[in-house]
Amino acid sequence: MQPIVLDADMGVDDALAVALALHSPELELAGITVVAGNVAQDQGTRNALQVLELFDRDDVPVFVGAAQPLRRAAVDATSVHGNSGLGYAELAEPRTVPAGSAVEYLIDEIRMRPGELVIVATGPLTNLALAERRAPGILNSARRVVAMGGALWCGGNITPHSEYNIHADPHALIELLQAQVNLTLVPLDVTHQLLLTAADIAAGQSQCSDTWSDFFDAATRRVIEYGRESNGLDGLHLHDPAVLALLIEPSLFQTRTLHVNVKAEGTQAGHIALLEEEDAGALSVNCAVEVDAAGVMQLLRHRLMNI
């Protein structure tokens, strides 16, 4: 069983990633660290506690992380995920409270399990950059860091060229790459191939009606409505669960080391430009570049919807 810490900004697909981790015997969810992103830090922390309690897993600790990006103004995604970050889902007030500081927890947990822990980031990379600042080299004492983020050859989802997580805190990614952290990015080029349709969700609902399936339907309905209104998409891309799928079944993905420059300012913030290795200023990062989309979707439908 692979121990992981999920560093999340607790929108709808982050909640699905939590569910996937809890439904995967290959993974041990050691803790959740929350970062501002899709929603504000306090709302994201509340969401993490609520989703864990939905599964009666309040034994998994939740830690409070960065409320702002490193240098730029905060950019949320409530237009996609709803004001709460969980679409139309309504959950009871959490009974539990956060366990402490995300940055301190990341450093301490990695030190307790050197070479074992995988850090899975599904939001902006602010918490990870702050941990690396406070304890240089700490992230390379983890087994690896895997993050949902970036757009390579495809278009972006918040600007024409930028993916949301990197756009929200481009300086965090730059600092991690400059520190030569053992980082793998799962970009939109891969996750845009992983579409869960409204028909898939309806099929799951027809087979099972329980607390989780009701939450799943209510949470994802808001994202699907946004996709229909903005670009005619009748479903949602499983961005954040894709990162866990890479850990569960790595044979379904192909990765490659790429040389990049990350734009940090202005309208291009978060744009990852591909370079040649010898280009001045080139930074190296491992990226998922191909995916067996049918295989991953079979895994995700089964784990998340039992279909």
C-alpha cells in the first residue's frame, strides 16, 4: 500500500480524488493538506473535512495551508465549482477540526517516512513551494511528487494557453523546478481525454442510490452545467482523479522529461513553453504525455461509480 498526502484546493474533482484514494486498496491516504485555489482556504478546509466525514473517515487528518499564492493575486474557480466548491452538494457541518499547519505537516510527515511518501497535488503548488523554502530538499526526500497541472500542446482552461492550477500560482511551479524537485505533471493534454459524461453519471445513479451517489450527482451537476454553457461539453473531465490513476496503474500512462519555461506574469501567467534542452533558462520536468484513456476511464468508473 502506497502512502500518499493529498494537497488539494477542494473543488469537485478534488472531492472525487479523495473518494478515489479512499476506494483504492493500493493507496493509504495519510492526510489532506488544503491550499487556496478553486475556493478560499477556509472553505476548502471545510470541504475536506466534510467529504472525509461523508465516508466516515474522519481519522484522516486535514491541515490548513496557504491562503494566498506566493506572489500574485488569488484567482478562484467558483464559476466552475460553485460558491462552496462542491457544486450543488449540501453536506452537514463538519464535526472535526483541522489538525494543524499544512507546511509543517508536509515536512514532518516526509521526514518520518523518507523515501516512502508520495505527495499528490491537485491544486496550486503553493504549499509545496513553501515547504521547500522552509526545508530545502525536503520534497526530494519524498518518494515522488505528482501534480495535476499545465497545458503543453493543447489549449488552456483558464486562458488560451494556461491551465488553472499553474496559472493560479506560476511562481510556485518555477520554484519547484528550480529546486529540481522530483516532480511529474499530469497536464490537460492527458486529462482532457478522460471525460465522464452525463450519461455515465445517470447510469451510475440508476444502479445505486446512496449517500455517495447522491453527492456525486449533485456535485458534478454544477460542473457539467458550466461545461454545457461555456463550450457545449456534456460531461466533466476527471483532472484530479487522473493523478491518482497514474499511481494506481502507471502502465496506462507514458511520461517523458521535457524542457520548459514557465511564464509568471501578465495574461500568459502559467503558460508552459516547450524548449530545447540547450536553451537558456530551460527547466526540466517529467510530464505524462500519453494515456490509455479507455483503460483509465474503466478504472475510474469502477472505483468512483461501481459501473
